[in-house]
Amino acid sequence: MGKMKTHKASAKRFSLTAGGKIKIYHSQHRHNLGIKTAKRKRTLRKGFILSKSMTPTIKSMIQH
């Protein structure tokens, strides 16, 4: 029987915390930073935890 492969694009973007939550980083922090306010850039710098409803989907993609 075949095995489910890791979705490599997702594995690069999401990381699993020790508690089993999915940590991701904000987009929009690569270019055109002169237009964005300092507050917006500071907020985009930090990671955040994915919602509980999306967690099982992403876990199945990155844990194989």
C-alpha cells in the first residue's frame, strides 16, 4: 500500500510546536517595506498559531 508523502511546500512554511500546535509566519514582509508603517512591519515579524480548525489539515500534510 502506498504511503502519504510530506507536502514539501507546507513543510517549509509551517512548523509544529511541542504542544502540537502549528506555528506560521506572516506574509507581506519581503519587499515594499518603505510603504508599510513601522507598527505593521513589527507585527508581521512575529509568528502566530494557526486556528484549531485548520490544524488537522496542515498536520496531515507535514507529518509524513
